[in-house]
Amino acid sequence: MPDYKEMYFQLAAKVEDAIELLIEAKRKCEEEYIKDEDTGSLKELNNKKPEN
């Protein structure tokens, strides 16, 4: 009979690894975006207040 508890913990550990990998990839992309001087106009657009 399979050890479902062990299978569950293995799956949960791999899911956590995947989440950490995605968070690190997102963080690196955000850092590259901030460093890129060509996106300055996009940053300005995001800082504008919405009109009422």
C-alpha cells in the first residue's frame, strides 16, 4: 500500500520549491525593469493619480 502521507509531504516540498523559483524569477525581472533606463516613461505613467 502506498504511503500517502509521505507522498503528500514530498509533493508539498516540491510545490514550495516551485513557488520559491517563481518568486526569485519575478524578483530578478523586477530588478532588471528598475535598472532599465528605457522604461522611465512607463514608470512615470504608473505614478500618475487617476482623474476623478
